[in-house]
Amino acid sequence: MHTTQFFQQPTIGVSARERQVLELLSNGQSTTEIATALYLSPHTVNDHRKALKWKLDAKNVAQMIRKGFELQLLNTSTL
């Protein structure tokens, strides 16, 4: 896996907005709550969730969060 020199983050193609959605999901927020917090429509949040599931090869939110920690997209300071 490739990492950036400055942030030591994996480069798996997760966008900054997808990462925000993942962080909010890891805090237990619903699609509607995430949409409100990020000034997006719920449909857009669902699109980000689908992209995350595909990119992280996850079947559900729990797997997305677990893989987010494994790939260092999330850490305990984001909770």
C-alpha cells in the first residue's frame, strides 16, 4: 500500500468528503444527521456511503468503520 510522505495516510482513493462521512458514521450519526452537518442532501450522503463501501470492500457500516481504522483513515481522536 502506498502512503504519502507527510501524513502517512493510505492512498486508496477515499476523498476528503468521503472521509468526513466515514468519521461521522463512526460517531453514530445517521444519514440525515450527516447531511445536515455537511450541508448535503441525504441522497449525496448515500452516494458517499456507497462509494466508501465499494472502496473499502465493506458489506456494512461496521465493516467500513473497522477498515477505516485498519487503513488509518480513522483514529480514536476523531471519535
